[in-house]
Amino acid sequence: MITVDRKAPKALHRQIYDAYRTTIVDGRLRPGQRLPSSRILASELSISRFPVLNAYNQLLAEGYFESRVGAGTIVSRSLPDQPIASAATGAKRASALSGPRPVSRRSSILPPFERATWLQGWGAFGVGQVACDQFPLQIWSYLVARRSRNMDAKSFHYGESTGSMVLRETIASYLRTARALHCEAEQVAIVSGSQQALEISARLLLDPGSAVWMEEPGYSLARDVFVLTGCHLVPVPVDNEGLDVAAGIKRHRKARAAFVTPSHQFPLGVTMSASRRFQLLDWAQNTGSWIIEDDYDSEYRYESLPIPSLQGLDASARVLYIGTFSKVLFPSLRLGYVVVPLDLVDRFLSIRRAMDIGPPTFFQDVLADFISEGHFARHVRRMRVLYRERRSVLADCISNELGSRVEVLGGEAGMHLTVALPNGSRDVEIAKNAARQNLWIWPLSPSYLGKVSRPGFILGFGSTAVVDIPPAVRKLHRLLGAK
Ligand SMILES: Cc1ncc(COP(=O)(O)O)c(C=O)c1O
């Protein structure tokens, strides 16, 4: 940030002093931030150290800099956190904003970024939160340390756009046995979670104006991706057999794609029946459409064996299958995968390379070790027992506390269940109030594209310990207006 002009009439030490003072005053350097040593700055500016020392001494004397033993020189922590000249710079910025500032039409398709209250906290019923305290952190840390000790020149280079071959082979073999997929490692691409999988799939399959069937109610983050692509979204109702294929055909037979969560519909929790699965595959085959299968939490199934994937039934390679480690391990890992029909793999990868070249390699290697050394399977087994208990305690508490006032849907799998409220209930308002009391319930209404036919809540039980469930349900009861 600091430059000097040797030919300027102003002395070098004064130029350095002025440059630092300005950057601190207008907030580009903040209290506590480290500064380069006088020796390093002198060498970067290719000048002698004296003018730099002169400027530093002056800034120290005036209280802009502070010297800390062992930490070198920092911007004084006694300065205010806000830019000192915020009013002046604010005015300057406002005038800088007055010219034309064209942005893409796409950037205003979605409403401005706003964090919904119910997404912000950490407490009972948080959706998408896992039992972090039960994660085998010691083993994971050991594997991380082992991988970092063994890094070599290759580890620093670009990885493959597909993701690491070892991890892809491990995942392909897991999917063949655990999820009944038909797949080879060459069809598997590692991505940063389902969200990136959706983004690449949308760019691969859809054009602006393409019609896409969306489950109604459905997963709003998938909806956002298709909206950004300029697609025409066709809400297709979900009943107790999953997506109503006949209704979809009636609404828009020639849709280019359908987005579905057949193993555990989000948010209602229904499992798609076998007959609906065949209807959906038939439709895709007859109309030349694609199916995007989001299999986000199918490892956890409590009443029966895991339901085989839709992709495994697909005889005409029309399904793109998406999986994630967000639920089964932890979401900050940002690792997921897509199984792509063989003929689409190259196009998929060209798009992926243009987006971010490829996934970071380090945690792929750690994850491959975690799976191949048996820790993954052990963790899933343990978590299935733990989540089953949390789920049944939650279902019992809801039934005892709330009785017939609500209907519980879809607790057979995953880490959330859904509670349907009587029509007209103001679920968003209740969720906002709940968040103020440390209950992180998601309202159902925002999951609808069209008219809300069923208000209610999504309750995550992944991170809520058994002892915390009864008091949290009592709190929920009070929020609903106990009778
Ligand atoms: C339907 C659905 N798909 C996927 C995910 C996971 O997304 P990601 O892999 O991007 O973390 C979630 C998380 O809540 C979800 O609800």
C-alpha cells in the first residue's frame, strides 16, 4: 500500500509517514493490524532504512503505531475501530457512486442477500447442524497431521478438475454398494458440496428459459441456482409418494429437467415410492429430459434399510446424482460429488474448469484416508444410533406436548423432521420469535414457490442432545401459544 517517489520534492520519510497516516485515518489499516518491519519495508521500497525508521518513530510518537514485544509494530489498538475519517470518506464514496455502475441483469434476479433470523444461531433444532461433539476429531486431526507431514512438490501443484482419483474410486465403490448406483470412478466428479454440483449441472443442462420441475415445497437453495440460470421453474406438488409426476406432466410435459430428493424429500421427508420412480424415469426417457437427484442425507435411515438411489434404476443414463459430506461428516468440509452420465463427463469438466479449475486437494486426500481406513463407516454407524435416539425422543416429546395440534412428517430418515401447522399459521413470524429464544426452527413457508399449502416448521435434531429436547419442545409449545 505504501509507495514512494524518489524524484518528488517531499522527503522520503514524510512520504512514508503521510501514506501510513492516510491509510489508518480512512480505515484501510485497522487497529491491531501488523505492519512490516522497517527493514522489510525499506527493502521492498528499495531505499535505505533511515527514512523508514524516521517515519515509524514519528507514527509511534503520535500514537498511530504501537510497538509490541515479540509481535513487531502494529497499528495502535487504542485507535477507534471505525475509520477515523468515516464521515469524510463516506461523503467521498457517495460521490464516487454517482456515475453509471452497470451490473448484470442476473445479479438482481435474486433478492438482496439477507440472513434469515432462523439461519443465524447455534442452538436447539438448527437445520443442517450435525453432532460436532461426536465427530472423531482426534482421528481426523491425526490424518490431517499425517498428510501435512508427507506433503511433497506434487501436493502444491494444481489438482485434477475431476478431483483426486483415489477419492473418486473410493466414492464410486461406496456408492455401488451402499446406494446401488451404476457408476465408475471416471463418472464421479468431486465438488465443493451439493451447491456447486447444482451450479455446474445447471450450466451443463439448462438454458435461459428452460423449464425445470421443482418439488413443491422444495429446497430453496436449489431453486436459487435455477433462477439464476434464467430457468422457468415449474412447481410440482409433493404428496405422500413424493413428486406427483402426473401433475408435472400436466403442468409442463416438456420440461428440460426435474430436481428431486427421492430418498428423503426436502423438506417434507417423504420417500418417493417405487411406482413414482418408474414414472419419473419413463417421463425423462420419453421427453428427453434430465433428472437431478439430490441424495443429501440418505445414509441415515431409521425404520428400514437405506432406499436405493433413483440413479440405480435408470436404464437410459438420464440421472445426474448428487451427494455430499455435509450431513454425514460436517458442512464446513465443503466436499460433495456428482455422478455424471458418461457422455456428459467432458462437458461437465470443461464447465467446472472454467469455474474454479478444480477442488482443493488437501482435504480430499484426508477424506480418502478417513474412508479407506474404516473411520467413515464406523462414524456413520455410531451416528445412526445417536440420531435415531434423538429423533424418537423429539417425536415423542412433540406428540406429548403438542398432541393433535400439529402433524409430524418424515422422521424416517436424515437429521430433521417436519411439523405441519394448521392452515393460516404464521410460521415465519413464529420462527423469528423462536430465534430470539435460541430455538432455530425453519419455517416451511419459504420452501414454497407458489401458494403455501401447509405452514409449519423444519426441526433439525442433529445437534440437539437428548436432554435438551424436552425443554426445547416446551419452549416451542409456549411460542405456538399453549392452550
Ligand atoms: C436438500 C439439501 N440438499 C443438499 C444439502 C447440502 O448442501 P451442501 O452439500 O452444499 O452443504 C442440504 C443441506 O441442508 C439440503 O437440505
